[in-house]
Amino acid sequence: MVSVEHDKTVAAMAREEKTFQKAHPKSKRMFNQAKKALMGGVPMHWMTQWASPFPIFAKEGKGCRVTDVDGNVYVDFCLGDTGAMFGHSPRATVSAATKQLRRGITMMLPTEDSIWVGKELTRRFGLPYWQIAMTATDANRFALRVAREATGRSKILVFNGCYHGTVDETLVRLVDGKVEPRTEAMPPPVDPNLTTKIVEFNDSDALRRALEPHDVAAVLMEPALTNCGIVLPESGYLDAVREITHETGTVWIDDETHTWCAGPGGYAKAHGLHPDMITLGKPVAGGIPAAAFGLNKEIFDKTIANMLQPAGVNGAGGTVTGNALALAAMRATLTKVVTNTAFHRMISLAKRFEEGVQRTIRMTGVPWHVIRIGARTEYQFREAPSKNGAEAMAAADFTLSRYMHLYALNRGILLTPFHNMALISPDSTPKDVDMHTQVFNDSIEEILA
Ligand SMILES: Cc1ncc(COP(=O)(O)O)c(C=O)c1O
């Protein structure tokens, strides 16, 4: 079988790093300055995780392109790791947000836009009641809180390989059948054995066993895993999740933050799922921080309905949550940016992206595969698609990934750090996609054994 050679990869990486250094003198200077005041030299530590020796400093993002401070222009398939899935600074969002900036950013008063947004979220995602949050992390925290209140249970369940934001009890892995804190995260405040159960994706027997004691408030899941490479649900698996959560009185929370890439109403709408709660965030306001969580009538009646007046603090939200700017941006984004037409274009180009990668894998003979959910495509360093998080995580190859990413970056392509993932925006073009196919092919040919 054809394979790639580690030593060749390391040597090619060293050359790519030199190339990168030469092309980014201003970014380097800024990084050195920033290190004096910012932890790790960046405002958020993920920004150090690009494959380059230091991050490129951005000057501008527009549509599917990013220009850095050294004047290099990139075709962006990272798109802010989904925050800009519908393109950087979409015109309609910018226009609505600019108007709102002059009319009051945050007043702790509802605006008319909020009514429209609530109704639209119901129309798209099917759940009757919604609340705004600032980030998807927030939305997940609040959803878990509501589920605990609704069930009177304290534990939650997540899947091996998951990521749902910096929600303490979800930063876990399944190790030798036990729940363990993720080793790279700061230590959890509470032993995850007290808060969390964890099972493998696509294993309905394990899920049933975990929920049978009736002590789990909520199953928090992506309908397809996207944070350890893409893992698709096997046929009938999500029906089993619905059935088991129903039978055990467990709330099923569907985190659509990434899987919204499946279509205008997310994976749930595209595949006819009926979760009890849905969370989403990242691109919902075109990149302006905003998120939302929705729930069914039964949970609403058991919880929030009784808390609204005059509770003061119900445990979800904060001072600037649901601000006028975010709602204006959400309304414009949902009306004019996240349209059926946009999705049609994104998905058909993502198919082209997938086919290009697939063709290269076949022609070079490397034992990899490529997989896609709507506008999101990812290749993994194993021959067959992964069945669960353990398989997907075992296929990760840090050195190889970094080489592929830096090779692409040096040739004008941004891929998402910590994933081999590409998102197609409504502004991406066939030429952009074909450029990726060529660069992907060239990067592999250099390191073949
Ligand atoms: C599925 C999922 N949910 C929630 C989050 C948290 O999003 P944020 O970091 O914007 O709070 C992420 C982040 O990557 C995610 O992948």
C-alpha cells in the first residue's frame, strides 16, 4: 500500500517554515510585540494553533478571502472555524449592524428584531421557544441548566471525541471505559465522574446502559461528530437516540453549532430529527457574537415558564445578552445571508471540493478518506470512515496535518487548524476549490514513500 513518509514530511515542513518566515515579516513583528502584553501573543489561545511558526495577523476579511498585514491574500476555507461560515462581513449583516450601531448597541430592552428572530428560529428549527445567548458555549451551558431543572437530575451525557465549547462537564474523554478530564484542558472544577457520563458515538447499547439508571438530565450531542474529524451517524442510530432518551426521560439536546452546515434548518431539519432542545451559535449573526437555544413546550412549561417573573436571575444569560446589535445582525443574516440559494451554492461547491480530494486520494493511493456534511468537508488519515470518536482520534497525525496545512497556507489557502476541514461559503468559487485540489495533490506527492 502507498504511504507517506514521516522523514520526508519533517524535511518538507522545515522548508515550508522557512518559506513562511520570509513571507510574513510584519506578522512576525506584531507577534513579538503582542507577546509582551497578551498571553501567548494572541487575544485567544486557539490563534496560536495554526500550523505556521507564528500566526498571521489579519488586515481584512471579505467574503471568502483574508488579507494579512504583509499583503498576502488567502482563499479562506477555515472561515473563523464556522463563525464566518456564510462569508466574512456579509453585506446585509454589515448594513443592518451599522444602522443599529447608531441607534443603540445594548439597552437591556427588547427590540422589534427579536420578535422576528424568535419566529424565524422556530420556522427553521421547529422548536417553539427560543432564548438568545452570546456564544454556543453559553447556549450549551444554559441548555444543560434548563435540562437539569426540567428533570431534577444532575448528570449529563456526552460522546467520546465531542467538543461543545468550554463547558466544564463536557471537557472529557472516554479512557479505558471511564470518564477522564481532557488532558490538554485546565483541570475541571469538579471530578467529571460526578457530573458526566460518556459513551462512544454509534453505540446505542452503550447509550441505553448509561441512561437506564434514570440519573442523566440530558444527552448533549452533535447529530454527527465534527470535532474529531467527521463521524456520521449510522443508519437508525439517531432514531435509537430519540427512542432511548424518550424512554428514560432524558432531554435530548442537539448542538447544531457546526452541523448547521447541513442546510438552512441544520442537520435536524435536513434529516427529520426531533430533539427536545437545540443549541446554535457561531455564524448566526454573521460573525457578530450571538447564539441561541430553543426548547419544546413541555420543557418550557416545566421550567422557564415559571421562572420569568420575577426571578431576577434564572441562571442563563447576562447583561449584554440579546443586545440590539446582535438581534439586528441575526435578523439580517437569517433573512438575507443564510438562504436556500446560499446553501444550494455552498453544498454543490463542497461536493466539488470533496470530489477533488477523493480523486487525489485515489490517484496517489494514500490510505485516507474524505467525508462531507453539507458545506463542510474533511479528510482523515485512515482508509475507512470512522465509526466513533476513538477511531477518529486514533487517525490523527499531528506532524502530517501541520505539514498539509502549512503547505496550503504558503500557497494561499487557509484550512481550519486542529481539523483537516474546509468550509465552503456562499462567496467561494469553483476556481478556489480547484486550486485547493491542486495544492492538496502537490503536497501529498512530495511526501510519498
Ligand atoms: C459543536 C460545538 N458546539 C459549541 C461550540 C462552542 O462554540 P463557541 O466557542 O463559539 O462558544 C463549538 C466550538 O467549536 C462546537 O464545535
